[in-house]
Amino acid sequence: MKPAPADDAAPDPAAGLHALERYLAAETEHTRARRAAEAFANRMPQLTTTERRQLVRLYAHEHLLSSQRLRTELAWQRAAHDARDLLRRRCVTVALLVSTACGGFTLLTLQALTAR
């Protein structure tokens, strides 16, 4: 049996770093949500311990959902912007090609007319 090539055995460092970045970003977002929820609950000293826990849990959950909706909206806007940018570049390329072709045709026509 032949040993597996070294390329298959080694994980992709870039993929590992990307996964670590996603994990750290998610942990940071959870910490922010929890801190915001606790700050909100701290303004209500009349809450019982159970009510406070439930309020913190629900507030943090809503905070995370709101952040997720915002990220989704931003990703959609980014994709739309990228698509518009690609379309704009393609239109400019086509316009340059057409104007170059027209200029070439004009030169050929002038050359043919002056050769007579």
C-alpha cells in the first residue's frame, strides 16, 4: 500500500484560519449580545432572578437575530453592488470594443477611398 501524498494529509492553513476567524467573530458577537442584555436587565432591579435570566436570554437571542439579519442584508447589498460593478465593467469593455471596431472600419474606408 502506497502512503497518501503529503498534499492530502495536510489541512489547508487558509481554511483553518478562516474557520478560526468565524469562530472568534461568533464568540465576540455572543459576548456583545450577552453584555447588552445584562446591561438592559440591570436597569430593572425589580426583576426576580428567574425573570432576569429569562430577560437576558431573550434579549441576547433577539440581539443575535438582529445582527444576523443585518449581516444578511449587508451581504445581499454587497452581492448586488458587485453584480452592478461587473455589469458596468462589461458595458465599458463592449463600448471600447465597438468604438475600436468603428474606428478601424473608418480607417479602412478612408484608405479605400483615398486609394481610388
